[in-house]
Amino acid sequence: MRFLDLIEKKREGFELNEEEIKFWIDGFVAGTIPDYQVSALLMAIIFKGMNAAETTSLTLAMMNSGDILDLSDIKGIKVDKHSTGGVGDKTSLVLGPLVASLGAKVAKMSGRGLGHTGGTVDKLESIKGYNVAISKEDFIKQVDSIGVAIVGQSGNLVPADKKLYALRDVTGTVPSIPLIASSIMSKKLASGADTILLDVKYGDGAFMDTPQQALILTKAMIDIGVMMKRDVRALITDMNLPLGNAVGNALEVKEAIATLNGKGPADLTELCVKAGAVMLIQAKIFDDLDLAEAALIKQLHNGQAISKFIEMVKAQGGDPDQILNPDLLPHSLHLTDIKSDQRGYISSMHTTKLGHLAMVLGAGRATKVDVVNPAVGFVLNKKTGDFVDVGDSLGTIHHDTELKQDWIHEFKEAFVLSDQPIDKVSLIYDRL
Ligand code: URA
């Protein structure tokens, strides 16, 4: 088989078969097919697309490119969730222990942040001693005994995606539904869980601009799940504003702790309860969404959810005192309150700008090798739909170096004001 023929076939809009896709992925991982040829194929896929069969073949070829986790030693149904990434998205920190407190088994592998979205692993590492790299055996033992572990992705899980994503990132070939769907699903399937809940985000700061596009991506991922006989469900959620109020690693852990104590922001709490209810149905612990939601809300207020988080942190070597007293978490040297110089209703927010600001403050990475600062970020005091007067606080920037005028400018520019009140958009657009 010649790779050039596959490029030309896709360029002309024809379907690639399973054998051809396997040849591509195996050759790319082995280094026998060069980056420049794969880049050409990726660009052809951007323009010509891939059908459901091709997308599944690509997912399988990628999934089989490295280790596949065997979770069969963990008793019960193993549930997993995945968010397509957002600014301030700390749901995994809350959801894992929350559903585990009702008996679900959560074996979660999470990523590090890159660009304007933060990573769960970076957030957890702001807890002193928390080990995101426990052995596979300890990971399995921990989930079996306490119900939840959140770790970083193991070294050899879907190496094809690592290589392919790095190439997509620098060749303008990220925004393709089959490429995104296969990238996400290959990792989820290789992580070994029985069920997957997808939180597919749309809007400013998300991969999909509109809920309609998010729906198409969601359907592509559910189709892969059906072919692989996994229970895959999804929520489609709004990312036109950050989730919760805190953005930055330790700040987000603090907000997750507040949420697990029943004192979190309404949007984050709502998403965790709605997503948690679906996961409990998938785990066959509940068969009614309303009853599952009510049980989850109870766990947030009766101390069970936070206790499970503390249990997980302790099991992974983290300092439980920082969870009992979040003021002990890393904090920045300076806090600067940013005041509005306009009056009006916040009609929209530029989530990407805020994500970018968090990154330049040091909370995220511009390149993979950057080291994140756990303490920095910001906390919003106003969000879309709120009224602000001149002099009202829009939020507080937590920084370790001298504040730059650019940062203040970027923060203020993220708020778009209007004279008219606006209707708040519901956080959850659809459930599949
Ligand atoms: N997240 C992934 O893991 N892969 C993509 O291609 C896009 C988002």
C-alpha cells in the first residue's frame, strides 16, 4: 500500500477502508509515514470529511496503538466522564467523589491543560503531595476499595493521538468532527470504563461554536460508542461563559471544595448534579433521574461528598488539611480587584480571552513544557446577565508578579455590556 494513494483518494472525496486507516495509524506511530504526508491527509479530511465507518476505524486504530487498561478487577460498573474542555471547568473534581459517595466506581484518567483550557491533573497537583502518577495496580486497588481515583494519563495510552494531535495543532487541522470524535473516543475507550458520559461544550472557548455543531460532534461520538457496545451518553453545555467563578488551579480546587460542601456556585452545582445523575443511571445505582439528582444534592449537604474527596486525596498522598481548610492551599502574592468603568447588563463574555489571561498569568501552558503556577488566576464577581455599575468589582486577579496593564485590559474586554437586560441561557442545551 502507498500512503500517497490514500492522500489522493481522500482528496477526491472517497472513503478510506479499515485496512487503509490502520496502515496510516500504524505507519505514523512507527515513523514510516512522515509528518508532511500525514499533514496532507489531515487537511484532505478537513475538507472532505469522514463517514461514520471511517471515524470508527480511525478510533479503533488509534485505541489499539498503545495500552488498553483492563479494569475488570474492579467490582461493579466502571463509569467515566469526559468534558471537551472549558474555562473554569472543574466538574471532574466534584463529580468523581460525588458519584463515588453513592457507590459508583470512577477510574478517571485526566489530562493536563494546554492553551486556554485548564487540566484536571494540574488542578489536583495544587494539593500538597497529591500523586497523579500512582501505579496501575494502586489505581485499580484504590477504585475498588474507595470508589474513585483521578490520575494523569498513563505514558502509553493512545500514543497515536499524542502524535496526531501535536501535528493537528500546528497544521490547522484540529477543527474536524471525525478527528475530534476519534481523538476523544479512542482515549476514553482505551481507559477501560464500561460507561462514558460526555460533556460536549459549545460557544466561545469551546471546540464547537454552536449547539448545533456540538450536537453533530456528540452524535459522532455516541455512534462510535454504539459500535463499540459501550453505554455512551452526553450533555451539551454552554461555554459562552466560564463555569463557576474561579479560574486557576488552586482557586478551582477551592471552588470544587465549596461545591462538595454544598456551597458552590449555582451553575457548577447544577452541572455536577445533572451529570452525576446520568452517571448513577449508567452505573445502575438509580433508575430515575429525579431520584438520582435528589440523592446527589443530599450528598453535597450531608458531608458525604466532601468526605469521599478527602478519602481520595489521602489515598493519593495529598494533604487532607488543605481540603478541611482551603486557605492552606497555595495562594498568590497579590490580589487586585478590577472595577468596571461602564454601566449596564453583561450581555456576553469572551471566555477565550479569560482563558488566555489565566494562561499568561501562569495558570496554564502556552507550550507543553511550561510549568503552571498553582496559585494564580482570577475569581469573577459578575457574569453574563448580571447588572454592573461604574466602580463595581468585576472580579479579582490573583497574581505573583507585578500586574500588567494588558491584563487589566484583557479582563475588562472579556465583559460585553448592553443597556438592555438579557435572558440567561440555560447551561444545559440538550441531553442525549
Ligand atoms: N479533545 C481531544 O482530546 N481531542 C481533540 O481533537 C479535541 C479535543
